[in-house]
Amino acid sequence: LFGTDGIRGLTNIEPMTGAPDGVMARKVTVIFMNHGRTPAIVLAYRLSAGFFEEPPLPSQARARDMPSGAIIGADKPWTRSVDFKFTKFEEENRKKKVVEAYLYGEIAYRDIFNDEPHTWFCRRYTGRQFVLGNMIAGHLNGSD
């Protein structure tokens, strides 16, 4: 979960088929959850996964196409996914701690008060899942 109010998210990782030879691929699903008592209109979202020496800024994730006027109902999920593709070399470097794999992004929405808050996140891959770990710095995870 990211943030203490507003829209939060969970992740799920599934193997993908059809990746080119030498490339491993996973479909990573993020579930944005509106934990408010009123609907939220999604204005924009960014979502990426990749390998970095340092945690990437959520604002640098790739902007994603989305339905115009998408609404997340009160206490309802909004599911999005990203393809996480990597080579055996990248995975070996992750295991050696040369680089880390991250899932990162942000979502902006409008609430019923016409405010436009957003939530941002960065999660590190453990080999099984993306976790918050020790990345509690406000520029990596939070909401306004």
C-alpha cells in the first residue's frame, strides 16, 4: 500500500509468454484502490518497471494511456499492468546487488472537492515481489 489516504496500490506478478529468446518477462499488475468514501476521477497515471543503481523517481515513470474520464468508485479497485522484461544478465546483476529492479509510478486524480491530489510510489523487487523495504523517503513514496 502507498500513502495513508486517497488511492493506494497493491502488486501482483505473473509470468508472461511470447518473450524473445534470452528475455524473461513478467506482467506486473498494480491495483490502485480508492480508500475514500467518494469516487475519484483519474486524471493521469505513470507506471514503469526497470533496473537501476538507485531508486528512480516516480515522476520519471512512463505516462500511460488511459480511458478518458475514468472513475474509481469509493472503496473500489482500478487495475493496471506493465510488462517487466529483462535479460539473464540483468537478473544476474540484480542478484549480485549491482543493480536493483524497481516498480515505480504515480497517479493523479480529482476528488469531489475539486482538489487534484496524487499518490506516488517506488517498490524494490525481491525476486518474488515488489516491496516498500527501506525506501520510505517522501520523494519515493507518498501522497498529497
